[in-house]
Amino acid sequence: MHTRFMIQYTRKDGDDMGSPPKKWILVDTIKRELHYCEHEFTEGSYPIGIGREDTPTPTGNYYIYGMSENPKKTYREGSIPIERFGTRVIELSLQAFDYDVWAWVHYAIHGTDNNKRMGTRCSRGCVIMQNDDVEDLYNKVETGTLVIIT
């Protein structure tokens, strides 16, 4: 069964921009779900993790800026290496300056091997998905795909 999303697709000056894009992503930070849509219908829904209260996931309209498979970013929890970005990274056209670390922070939709993070506030602002789910989404989208975060 397909859920139908009715989005108002207009420019800031109020002019109608026509029908929604062919492919787009809706990230619902309240329900903690990501919806992959084609036109106004959802073609896939996935549970997600979002930014912690002190590092929230920014809302707004963005697009996919870059995509990479099997990134080599890891960190350690004790003696156990953890894949920081899972098996796929979908980079967003969103960045912010973090004055705590004095560096630009980039936001992404990425995988994790810790499925207990789904439905929680667990990241520094990124949208976190199960590895199988992010791999499925990765195969459906491309650079330039609209991402709406609410």
C-alpha cells in the first residue's frame, strides 16, 4: 500500500512550481521515519535515528550532494572498532560551522551497524539508518535528489 503525500510545491514568491519532483525524500523527525517518494507517493519507509537534543537534525529543504559506498571512517568503543557511517553515506547540501571543534560540519544520511539507534536521538545531526535500509535507499536515489527534513 502506498501512502500519498500532498506537498505544496511553490516558490517563496507564491508562484506554483508544478508537480513535485520525480524522486524525493521526506525525513519526519517527529515520527523518526524516512520516506522515499516518487511523485506524491511513498515507495519505501524506514525507521531512523536523528540528532541529539544538543546537536539536532536541521530542518529544511536540501538535496543530495554526494554518495559513497563503504566509507572507511571508524572509531573505537574500548577495544572494538565501530563503523561510524555504516555501509553507505548520502551527503546532504547542508553544512554548519561548529565552534566547539572550530570546523565545518557536514550532514548526511548514513548507515549504522547498531540497530538499537533506530527511533532515538543518537547522532550529531545526521539521519541514521540500518545498513540494509540505507543500501536500499542508496540504490534508488542520485545526486540532486530533493531531501525535505521536517
